Amino acid sequence: MLTRRALITRGGAAGAGAVFLWAATPADADSSAAGPVLAKTKSIKVGGGKIVKGKYVITRPSAKTFRCFSAKCTHQGCTVASVSGGTINCPCHGSKYNIRTGAVVHGPATRGLPRKKIKVSKGVIRLA
Ligand code: FES
């Protein structure tokens, strides 16, 4: 007869086995798997960009090039508000960042926007 402790212990071991099997499924090993969808490529004009969920800014420096950065201004943490004229623009104190590199083009910010990895496939941009 199994004791309550034995059931919990064996159940825990079975649970760990299940996690292992889940982790080893072919779908998870697929290198094309990516994170959540951020935007469709056609929604971003060449030279422009889009703020996504107040957390990311996706830019399109050229027709086939997309970039993603943190949307949190490195000056005092406001969320950048627009992408225009080749820059990502913060409304709080006027910092501007390059849409290709995220580097500061105009202060008061002194550090560029951190870049985020993305995957672009079949017209969809996802976090990598
Ligand atoms: S918080 Fe963005 S410029 Fe100050």
C-alpha cells in the first residue's frame, strides 16, 4: 500500500518526466519557433515605425530591413511616442534615436535604445 508521501513523491517524479517529455517534443526543437506577433510588415512604412504595446518600437529603415528596440527612453523612462524623419522620438524632453541603430541622434538621452531580437517571416514580425 502506498503512503500519502510515496504518492506525492511518485507523482512529483511523474510530473518531472512529463515536463521532460514536453520539453523534448519536435515542435519545441523547431528553430523556426518564435515569440509573440508584434506587427505585420505591411503595417510599417519604409522610413517609419510603430510603437507596440507601449513596450517595443519596430522600425523599417529600408524596404527589407526591420528593427526592434525597447520603447523606454533611456533618459528618464518615458515611452517613445513616434517615429518620423528617420528618428524615434521621445515626447518628454525631446530625445531622438536613429531608426536603424537605436543610437542617440539628439539628447538629452546619452544612451541608445536597447535592441530586441525579432524574426520576420511571411509578413509577420515576432519577438525572437
Ligand atoms: S524621458 Fe525621453 S527625453 Fe527625457
